[in-house]
Amino acid sequence: MSELITLCGIDACAIMYSQYESQPKVWPSPIGVQQVLFKLKMIPEMEQRKNMVNQENFLSQRTIKLLDEKISNIDKRMDAFAITPLNAQGASSSPSSFMVALPLMTMVMPKMMLRIGTEDIVQSDVNNLDPIKR
């Protein structure tokens, strides 16, 4: 708790109940707890409850946040994969593969494709290529 108070610059206290003890333990001291609770009671109720969460709500919010981050990361990786040109050499080492390297011009944005006539696009004769380069 003392690290929390120091790092965040807030007033905090702890009241800990145990089934093995008749009186709760308090931190930092009974007077310190009373001071923090007095300050809390001076704040309007709406303001007090604004940032309060119970453990269930906290875990739900945290889970949703983590899932959103993971989905965002997956979306970013998918976007990066979609704009990355195919690596014809790493795609397949099997000579019987049906995968064929696309001409580089097919990776250009559609706007650029309109500026370039189809006569500028040259397609290699796939049958004459080395099987690894296919």
C-alpha cells in the first residue's frame, strides 16, 4: 500500500478482516484510516462511485480489453500479410506445386494499374522457369 500511495500520490488505507481474529487489522493506523474515510465521505456520492469497481467488473473489463488488444494485433498482422508480396521461392519447394508466382504488377494498387497499359505487363512462361522459382 505504501508504494501505491507514493507512486500514485493518493490517500489510501486498508481494513482487513479475518475469520480467525475478532478485530480487523487496519493500515496505516486507526487514525490514518479515519482520516482517509473522512476525506472519502466529504466527496459527493456520485463522484465516489464514478471509478469504483468490484472484482467481477474489474476482471470483465480487463478481459474485454485484452481480447480487444489481441483482435487488434491479429487485424494488424492480417493487414501486413495482405500487402506483403508473395515470396515465390519460399512458397513451395515442391516441383509439382500448383502455386505460381504472380507478376509483380498485380501487387500494385488499382489506381496505378489504370495508369499502366496492359501491354506493359509481361507474363513469364511458367513452364520454362526453374521449379524452385515457380
